[in-house]
Amino acid sequence: MQISENSPTVLVVEDDPNIVHMVSIILNKSGIKTVGARDGEHALEMLNQMMPNLIISDIMMPNMDGYAFRRELLKRDEARLIPFFFLSAKGKPHDIVHGMELEADTYIPKPFEPDVLLAKVKAVLRRYSHLNELLQYDALTKVFNRRTLEANLSAELNRVKRYKQPSSIMLLDLDHFKNINDTYGHDFGDMVLKKISSALLENMRDTDYVGRIGGEEFVLVMPNTEKKTGVLAADRLREIIARLVFDTAGLHVTISAGIATAPEDAEDIEGLMKKADLALYKAKDSGRNRVLAAE
Ligand SMILES: [Mg+2]
């Protein structure tokens, strides 16, 4: 199986490069990406910039051993949820008990059986991919939920600061959605939300992502996008949505949107949303079915 951008990533924390190499060969053959860290300290640094799907950690390592590393992870809200395996030459029952007390998913003694390691990795990746879907996506529309959208946007704004490249957001709201719910009922309203979400997912640019942050309110994040380009991309989506037909009588639903760009309008989520919201309000006020940029 080939490794692609969407392949799951396993962080291998291990001071013995031969073991890292061996684990990598086994997992890479099955289309699973691997990244190595030489000890616990190094791994913690790497976790500030990446979110692996699984961590496999040795125990005996210099600087920070596997137990200390695991205890550190358990203090962190997001990182403690990443599936975690111990892989260690310490294979006595009390070692395994101690490892499991630190909330490991499993404990694999060295030397290990490649097939068993691979089977355990695959099982946990499959189970967590279902769980992640439940945790990250809005159940109705299948776009990101508010929490995931904000976590991704926050990481995006860190990159804006570091690399001095602008990123834009599109805050969009369905026009007269309350009327639609009142006239056609909530099931119909749900269908409208689903159809508009699919249109956004299908037509947004590859690097963009979208989340539902309220009843009929969405945020589309456009990384590495200056304001002018963001407005054009947003307006294209507005047009596509305005052309959709929702019933046999030819009902159309439009959106209004406000665009804000980091860092020029604001550098944090709150400020950026406020600016986009002001622009959205003006778009509504000046007739709806339009995109306006923050000033
Ligand atoms: Mg070691």
C-alpha cells in the first residue's frame, strides 16, 4: 500500500535507530507513515507541531524515559487521547502492569513479532478513525464541528504568525433560514443545510476546510490566502450555492458572507471572527446574497 498525505501517522519514540527502522519498514509496507523521536523530550517537542494517530514508545531511553514521557502526555488534554503503545525489553508482569497503569492501549515486549505489532496497530487505527469521525464532525452536515474548526484555525493562526503569510476566513450564514424552517418544516431545513454543506465541501479549494459553528452559520478557512483572493473564492461559492435548487417548485437559498484576513484584520480567533461578523452583518444589511470583506 502506498503512503499518501492522508495515511495515518505513527510516532515511534525510541533511542535505538535499528528498532525505529524495523518498525518503520513493517508499518510503511501497510501504508502507515512513521516519524521517529529519539527520546521522550524530543517526542514532546514534536507533538507541538504534529498530531500523530498513534504513539509507540520505548521505556528505557536517555533524558526522558517512556514512563516519564507517558506521565507528561497524561497531563495534556489533546495528547492524552492519542492511542499509545509501550514497546519495551522490560517484559516482566510487573513492568506490563505498570505500563498499563499509565493508560497504555497495549504493552508489547521486545523482541516482538512483526505480524502481531502490525495487527495491533491496524486494529487501534481503525477503531480510532471511527471515534475521530464522531468527535470531529457535525453529525448532520459532515463538515467539522465547532471544536475541530477552532482547533485547526488556532494552529493555522500560529503558522500565520510564524511564516508571515496571510490566511483568510469566510463566515457565512444562510439567508432567511428561519422562514425556510417555518414554512417547510425542520426536516426540509436539515436537507437544505446538508445540501449546502455538500456544495461547500465539493467546491472549496483543496487546502480549504469548513465547519458548522451554529444553526445555519459556517466558517470556511482559507490557508495562505490574502483577502482579495479570499473574496473571489468566497464569491464563487456564493454563486454556486445560489444556483442550487431545493424543491420541484424551484426554491433557491442564498448565503451572505463576511471575509476577514489574518494578520491584517486580527491575529487571534476572537478578533478575526468579530471582523468577519461585522462584514457579514453589512452583507445582510445591504441586501443579502453577497460577500463583503472586513475593512
Ligand atoms: Mg531503549
